[in-house]
Amino acid sequence: MKDAEIKDLPVAELTERIATEKANLLRMKINHRISPVENQSLIRKSRRSVARMLGALTQKQNVK
């Protein structure tokens, strides 16, 4: 997701997407430990996506 898309999301949907992405990241990490993932950059992209969403969520909560 792009930063502009993340900033436009409401808080409820943002928290839902964070939970989904965290679960996806955990699944990828476990699969990578069992058998190495072909494209390891996907793990990095997922981790950074979670961080961006958490940052946007924190920013929205501090504004209100």
C-alpha cells in the first residue's frame, strides 16, 4: 500500500489491515524458517508495510 492510501483509511479499517498484515508476516516468517522463501524481499516489504500502517494509526490517534 502507498502512504496516501494508508492515510485515507479510517481507523477501524486501518487496525483491521494491520492485524491481517501482521498475521501474513508471521506466516511468511514461519514458512521461511521451514523452507527458505524464494523472494526474501517480500518479508521486508511486509514488515515495512506494517510499520507504515502503525505510524499512520498513531498519528491519527494523536490528532484527535
